[in-house]
Amino acid sequence: MAHLIAVNVGSPRPDGDSEGPPTGIHKSPVEGPVDLRDPGDKRTGLGSGVAGDFVGDRRHHGGTDQAVYAVAHDELAHWAAEVGRDLPPGAFGENLTITGLDVDGARVGEIWAIGDVVRLQVTGPRVPCATFARAMGEERWVKRFTVRGRTGAYLRVLTPGPVQAGDAVVVESRPDHEITVPLMFRALTTERHLLPRLAEVGPDLSEEGRRELAAYREGTTDGRMP
């Protein structure tokens, strides 16, 4: 049965040698239940959807559509073998480390039930950034992560409540379209010709997805690399 291995939160820490704002990407597991909630607006809301978690860069992270970030434990294991060191839960800055579920096989708009109360909805991929690269300390990290294309999933909180390690994760519903998290990632980054397909997601499409789709249709964007 799919379940949470860990619920991870991060406190403010310097972003490597960057002069930018502090970051909460360095996360570690916490014991006992942790409340998940809708953090609201990206800039003016609570930041993270996970109580006790810190979001530093409010321009690109946090808010309703990026309330919670989930990564499959299998992906941490894959990369641990690649980089030759242990990658414990929270190593990718994820809030939820999950086993028994193909997180990167999720469709955008898919709904997960966790524990007895919480319901989350998949909104899209994590796009790697310089902060992630500095946290990992691996050469060409953004490029390597992008080529792999299994980024984990951002989620919005539909029904708030507590979660903790050991809670079951159940796919409650899946939309009929074929827009998976990896497909959306490629559309946003290396295969911009796929952007029109994001319209298939309908009203569940994230604000970022709607913005990028509109820009593509208007001809105001010609591609973006992370």
C-alpha cells in the first residue's frame, strides 16, 4: 500500500553563497502529525501549505498551486545511486516522501486522499532552479534533473488536516486526459510545442500553466529552459 515515509519541513537557511533571500529547501522529517492547509496567495499568503515549513522566494514558490511538494522515494534512491551518496527524505526539498505510488505517473488534476481527512490535487511539476542546484552541490544538476524528467509533483490542498509518516496515500480520482506531470514539465521547459495540450486539463490547470499557455498562444514566448 502506498504511504508516507516522511513529512518534511524546512527552516530559513542561507541560500549557499547567493545574496538572495534565505531558503527553506533544506528539509528534514518531523515526528507526529503536521497540518496541511491552503496557504493562499503566493506573495501575500502563508507561503507553504505545510505548517512549520518556510518558503523564501515567494515569486516562484509557495501559494495555493504549490502548497505541497511530493517526491517518490524511488526517485531519491535512483539519484542516490547516481551521485554516490545517501539522499534521505527531504533531500529534494520535498514535503512528502512517498513509497508505493508512481508520483511521476500522476495526471494533472488527480486527487489523492492521505490519512483519514486530507485530500490533495496534483497541479504540476517542480521546475529545477539555481537554489536546488546549490542545495544539491552536484555539477550540471539542473540539466541532469531536467533530462531525467521525473520531478515529483506539486499539489494544492483541497481538504486540510493533519498527516504523518505511515499514513496511507490513495488515488481517489484520475481525470480522463493524458496530461501527466512529466508531460507538463516538458511543455513548460524543453518541448514548448506541447503547451497547447495543457488546455486538456481544463479548470484544474495551475495559474502558471494558464499563464504559459496564454503566452504561447499570443506568440510572446519562444521557449524556456530551467
